[in-house]
Amino acid sequence: MKQAARHWMRGTRTALLALAACAGMSLPADAEIRFGLSVSDNVVYAPVAAAEELGLFAEAGLVVRIVPLRGVGAAEEALAGGHVDVIDHTIAYAGRAIANGADLRIVATATNGFYGWSLIVRQDAPARSVTDLTGKRIGVGARQSIGDLAARRLSDQTSSTFELVPLGPGALVPALRNAEIDGFLFSAAVAQREVVAGNARTLLDMSDAPDRTAIYGYSASAKARDAKSDELRAFMAALHRATQHMQADRDWSVRFIKSFIKVNDTRLAELLHDRVVAKLSPDGESDEDAVARALALAARAWNAPALADLAATRVFSNSYVSRDGM
């Protein structure tokens, strides 16, 4: 395994240098990307920290400063204000911001599906299938969130309807344990902790459903796209090399995930690797149809019909991840 990792690192260094040469990059000595991280425990964005850990940013001649932010609203404000260059984002949020006049673009898509999202119930719950929860109270996180999109997709896939209960992520587990809700639908870091701990069980894992809906990605400001285009390409190249490393070396990835989300449970880290990291896009290229599906889903889930009319090509650019765009 160590020998394979050394081979991978040598190949990565060569690839990064070749990529820079092909792109005509000559990064200044103070080349920097400021990355705004709004959700600290979402393993979709673990490759950013992994790229730093592996030395891939330094190898590309780039300094990356990770700026902790509180939620998507703060991230979008920091991007608009020029305080950061790139943020963790979702395609639906990006579409909503663009529809409201924001000059940002998705410059890489991370997922084409609700990887890691699952519907769980208490271990002693009578429900044995999703249809058993028809009309029941299901916690979905805050309103106007990705949870609404996941719930809409769940209803589409199962032809079931639920009473959706908006709760903050920190309130979902207590509400389930106290039988205030019959189940909840949320991302793996929250839902699967309860399953791994033996307090809950999974009725449906949305990672397994065939889906080509772009969900998570990275947005960059207009200033970064114009004034830091080479730095942005170098950032994305290193980020996706880190993604490929995590996918190729499961043991390394599991150890890294444990430190990234600050857990000691190897089973949870393995689950997060297998259901999320292993499915991440290895190159970040966006697909017009997948982005259009995300906008259409958000239009229905958020009752925002204008999003369905927003052209997908206004929301994303492949210029910073695709070789053709270089």
C-alpha cells in the first residue's frame, strides 16, 4: 500500500506539472486561493483538505487558505464581498443566487445524485418500507434547503407523500429519539451516526438510486474567474487529484475521513467513503442535463418556478476543469 501511494504521488506530481505546462500557467510567487467552507462535516468537500494534506496545492505552486464560514448565506456573502474566491456550494443554491443577480458560477460539480442521503427510523419503529411512512412526520432539515430537494426526489422515486417537518441538523436526532418525528431524511454524517450507533436503521439509501441530478459543487466569484483564472485551474487540478487518491486508496481515505469529521468510529468513516467519496466526480466536469435537472427539482421543491426557466449554461462553466477550456 505504501509503495502504491508513492507511485501515485509521483504520478500526481508529474500530472500537475504537465497540466500547468499545457495550460501555460506561470503562477506568481504569492499565488493564493481563499476557499470558503460553510459546512465543516460534509465529506463531499473533504478532498480540499486532503489536497492540502497530500501537499498537492504546494506542489502546484499554490497557497490555499481555508476560511470557515457559517452556512450557505454567509458563504455567498463572503464570495460576493470578495473575501473568498471559491466556496462549497450546491447547484440549486447557485442557480437561486444567479437568478437574484449574483455573478458567480459553478466551476466544478462534485456529485450527480444524493450520495450519502438516507431515510432512517428508530431501531424499534414498526415501519419496514418507505410506503409504511406515507403520511407520517419526516424531519428534513431547514426549509428552502437541500433537504427539501431530497424529500421531493424521495417522493418522486417512491410515489409516497409525507408530512415534512423542518428542523435544524442538530435537532433531527433528538426529535427522532423522542418520537417527535417518525423518521428523518438527511446526509450521511448525521443520519448514519445514529445507524452505526445502533439507535436507528436505514429504510432507504438514496446513494443507491440511479440519478443524474447535479447536487453539490464549487462556486467561484467573477473576480476569481477573471483575475485568478490560472490559480483557479491549479486549485481544481489539485483538488481532483486528491479526490482520485482518496478513491484509489480506501485505507488512507478512511483514516483521513476520521480526522476530517472528528470521529473515532472506523465503520462510520468506511460508510462515508463507500457511499460518498467513492462516488465523487474525479474531474469536476458539469453536465448540462444534470444541472438542468437540479434547477427543475429546486423549482418544484422550493416553489420557485423561475429556476426552471434559468438556462443551465448560465449556472456552470467547465473552463476551469476541462482540458478543452484550458
